[in-house]
Amino acid sequence: MPSGIPVATVAIGGGKNAGLLAAKILAVSDPELLKKLKDYSANMAAEVEAKDRKLQEKGYKDYKKD
């Protein structure tokens, strides 16, 4: 794109990320949406931390067996 035309790109098949990007743009002027996005991010972080704990405890070979 020429200078002055902002462009945001996401991966092919990345509809979820495109939606999150749009929500973040809209949240600039919507405090309720901003709170929902922050809660969503906090939940994602907690899920990643739980998966990491499980991986550290079981090791990569046994991680998917449960």
C-alpha cells in the first residue's frame, strides 16, 4: 500500500485474529468492549499457563495422552 494507507494483515484462515484486531480497534472508544477483551486475554493466558504446567509435569511424550 502507498504511504498514508494503513493496512493490517492476518494469516489466511485467521478469521479469529481478524475479529480480535477489529474488536481492539473498536475498543478504543468502547470501555465495555475493552473490558471483555482484557478478560479474554487473561483467560487465554491462564489456559497457556495451565498447559505449560501440564507439559512440565508430564513431559512432551505424555502430554497428549490425557
